[in-house]
Amino acid sequence: MTSTDRQQKKPSKSQKKKKKISEGGPFGHPLDNRPSHLRPPTEDEWRGMGRGKAFVVNNKRFRKGDDVILHDPDNDEENRWLAKIKSIRMRQTLRDGEVWVLVQWYYSAKDMEEIAPNFGMVGMSVHERLMSDREELLNAECFEDITWVYEYREEDPDSIPIPAGTFFQRYCVNTEYGTITPACESWACQCKIPYHISTPQWKMHEAKQARQQFYHENAFHSRTPSPMEVLGDLSHFCPRPECRAWFHELCLARKHTEDETTVSDISRALRLLAVDPDLQVPHPTFSRFIGQSPSGAKTFSSGLPLITRVKALKHGSQINLPDSLIKVAARPIVKRTNCGELSSHGNARDVVLARRLLYQELEGGHEFLIKLLSQLDVGWHESFSAYTHVWQALCVHRLLASPYVRYWDKAVSRRGTEVRAVVCPKCNGAI
Ligand SMILES: [Zn+2]
Ligand SMILES: [Zn+2]
């Protein structure tokens, strides 16, 4: 295969963008008289072609369902051509066979400029892609490499973090009408400006300065923040099941959703602990601290550290949790662009798990677990049946495992950032 041949077999993404599905979809035209290897199969041909699970090009094995990088004649690093393999089929020719592949295109910020210019400009990170409704049939020679496009579920606090510099997708685009689903504000801030996982350093520097200037000017009451001011901002998450949304700190401060009931850092921590990630109602142990004039909070604001106060809430019983875990549980959930692995979901996983483990302890679950383990034979961890027994007990009683102290000691030492005390505009809980 010469380089000229390869160049001729490049995908025609830009042309296909405007081709409507009603005009024949991804299939070739019966009157197309180009050489076979340049002419996509017609719909009839495609139906009769043998199906395959994989093909090999340049020693790389491509399979159905893979996310792939396509050959791009412009070699534009910021706009790599990505698609998902939907189907692989073989067309028999006189000499041998040709592999043709049905792909569904991912669209980059550059592709979006033509379809929805405003969205592409402010809404997308360099590595973000939108799943489009455009399909195309490509010759196997167009395929360069296999990649992975992470599904970015912003609303799911248990999601694994998306590594920096990797491709991700959270929206789909209808390329004919430029509509984007789900709606940007489904789990993003009410300002409808989507969150960026990463952005070039120089731009981030500019964005942080713009945000500081907004605060300095005290512009909250005179105008809405610009996309650049919002880019430099922190986002706060409300983990309650009916909220599950991120809000820019700027937008919250603008709408007077600051946590004005803060009597002290301790009462703010107790209100944060009341926000249960699995129930809409506050956790009963902390519910008395959530009111506008929390009598409990006043009683508790006399200088005792948070750990001592939380332990006092268990009415004399011992709390078998590391102090570091309680400190993490009482943190607000925040994320910020360009924070590496913390930029996609921030500290959500740690804080949510810490709160669940703390609730389990307060409800006596941890004691049950310790009692259960004490009843097992010495060396039980070598026995598969003992593991099954413990696992079943955990499931029946809806328990989490016991906390690993070293993990929480490390988690609490992760660099914190200065955050404003704000509340969720949906449920009024501390976030
Ligand atoms: Zn906002
Ligand atoms: Zn909420």
C-alpha cells in the first residue's frame, strides 16, 4: 500500500457531516464507478457481505465496539478523528477480500463549530467528544489506532475519575439540528455553561484572574459571570439523589446561596455531614443541625474539635473509625478544571464513601461487622467459604466493608482548597 493509496482512502468526515440519513445513510451509490476499494458498498451489497468480529491493520487488531483513531490527512493533534466501530464486514473481490467497517463518528470542538458554534466555543475540553448520529462506511486501511473514550457521568459520585489527557464523552449531538442531549443543565450549573475537565495552562491562568477580578469588582449583582470567569471557578456538588448536580461557586454566591447560618466551622461541618448521598432527607444523627438557627450547633460551638463532637453523638459508645475518615466525610464536594485526576469528579468518591462508612458506624453496622469477624475461625481469610459467609452478611445487612485506615490518612492529606460556605439551590443542604 503506497502513501498515495492511503491518502485516497482517507475518511470523508467533513463531507459526511452534511449528508442526511434520508439521502441513503452511510451506503455507497449504485452508480458510483470509482475503483472498488474507494467505493463504499451499496445497501444491497452490505446486506449480503459476511460479518466479522475483528480485522488487523498495521499489526493492530480492531474489534467491534472499539473506539478508534482514524487516519487524518491534516494530522491535527487537537482534533484527532475518533469513531466507534459498529459493524465489520468483508466484500469479496476477484483477487481477495476487502474489509469495510461501519463507524459512528465522535465530534470534536472543531467539528461542533459548524453545528453549534456557541457550544463548541465554551462547552468543550480538548479531549471531549460528542457522540454524533453520523455513520460512515470506511475501508479498513483508514484505521490508525485503538483508543478509549470514557463515559463521563458527572452526576454519579461513585464514578471512577477520568485520567488527565484521555478522551471522554458526556453528550450526544443531532448533527442535522445541532441539538445536544442530555440538556447541559441536567447535572451542570444553572448557568448552562458545561464544566471543563482540562484546558491549556495559559487559558486557565487567564480564567483564574478573570474570576478573581469578578470577586474584586463585587460584580455579583450587576451582571452574570462570563464563560471565562466561570472556567476559573470551583464547582460544588450536592450528592442527594434528587439533586446530584454541580454548581459554580460564582453562580451560587450570585444567587445568595451562601451558607449564612454558619455559626462556626464545626456547625458547617455538621451540616455537611447531614447531607446523605443516598437519601433526600438529612441523616437523623445530624438533622438537628440543619436549621436556620441550629440550637445544637450553638451548643456545640464551644471549641471542641469536630471529632470529639461526632463521637459525643454516639451516646457513650466507642467510634471505631479513623479521625481522618471523619474529617473527609465533613468536607464539601468540589472539583476544579486542571486538577488532574480530581478534575472530573473532584473528591466526590472519597467524601461519599466516608459519609456512608460514618453512618454505618453510627447505626451500629460496624459493630455487627466486628462481631461477625470475631466468630470466624482463626485464619478465616484463607478460606473461600468464610469470605462468602461475610459477603452474604454484608449484603443482607446492607453494610459496607470496614475502613482501611491508611487509605483515609492519605485521603485527608490531599491538598485542600479554600472554598466558600454555600448551600444547594435545590434542597438548601450544605454543599
Ligand atoms: Zn454556573
Ligand atoms: Zn441538593
